[in-house]
Amino acid sequence: MSSAQISQVLAEMRALQSRIGAVQLDQPRPLSIGAPPSANVDFGQILQRSIDGVAQMEHHADRLADAYEAGVKGVDLTKVMIEVQKAGLAFRAMTEIRNKLVDAYNQVMNMPV
């Protein structure tokens, strides 16, 4: 995987982050994919924060669904379905990123020395 492809994947993750937006009812922490330019953060930390953000989105969607099922006022079916779809999309995006990273790792390991 070239650095241009990695940059493209990171740009897609940032675009996804900007589309997700804030949610209501005990809002989860927003995904933070990048780091400030002056910060020295390694790739593993960025990836871990992204994975944690996706897990948090899934947990939030589950809580909203539970609140809807319990009949909590202010939680409508539309909001629940949107949050579930957002969490599913974020999970699929993270899975694709993982697949690309594994593919890149395999390519590097198969390079002749």
C-alpha cells in the first residue's frame, strides 16, 4: 500500500467523521482521527482512538435502541435507526481499513530483501 493510498484512506476516515456529527441522549465522545500538526502521535494511537470511537458509536446506538424500547420520551424510531446505520457504516469503514492494513502488511512482508 503506497503512502498515497494511506492518505486517501485517512481522508475518507476524516470525511466520515465530519458526516457523523453529534448525537443526543448522552452523546458519545466524537471520533478524533487526526492529531494536531505539532503533536507527536504514532499511528497505533490514532488507530486505537478510531476503534474506540466506533465502539462508542455502537454502544450509543444500542443505548438509544434500548431507550426506545423502554418508551423513553424524546427518543423516536427515526433517530434510533439513523444512529444504528451510522454505527454500522463506521464499523464497515473500520473493517475496510483493517483489511487494507493487513494487505499492506502482507505486501511488505513478501518484499524481497
